[in-house]
Amino acid sequence: MTDDVEKRWHDPGMYRRAAGYVAAVLVAAALVGVAVTTWAERREPCADAGSVFCDTASRATILAGPGVVLAAGTVGAFVATYRVWKRHRAWPIWQGAGWFLMTVTLAFLAVGAGTVGA
């Protein structure tokens, strides 16, 4: 039986893996954002417009592209939490990574949602 109250959750290797995972998810979301921006710049409907994201399709894509990457990364971190917990290891490290990514995901989607309909 495990003692969930015990606070010996120090595992530097696990922390490095979780931090690397979070960094990789954030970099992947940024790269998708750059790819979507490049795509939007080259679209014909926005060629004469003063803005890169001139229509609903480009605005929705800049929100959905990185948003899907961030959401998938969040789910992946919580799946890793469960797997580490099943092995009786330092699962709160991965749970922290999952909550951090969820916060970033929800903030990104909340801020971006106002621009889709505008």
C-alpha cells in the first residue's frame, strides 16, 4: 500500500523530463503558430488587406492550430501523470506540468476567442 501523504517526491530526473516535455509542447505550439501565420500571409483573400488575419478562416486557424497542440500536450502530461502514479513514482511533478499546460492552453484560447468573431 502506498502512503499518498508522504512528501518525498524529489526526483531530479523526472523533473527534467517533465520540464523538457513542457518546453517541447510550447515550442511545437509556437512553430505551428508561425506556420499558420505564414499560411495566412500568403492567402489571396488577405493579400490586399492591411492585416495578416483578415478573415474568419485565418483567425480561426491561428486559434485552433496552436490550441490543438497545447490541448494535446496537456492531455499527454496528465496521461504521463497516471503512468508515473501507477509505477509509484513522483507523479506530482507531471501533474504540475499538466496543470501548467492547461493554464497556458485556457489562457491562449480565452484571449484568442475574442478575435475570431471580430
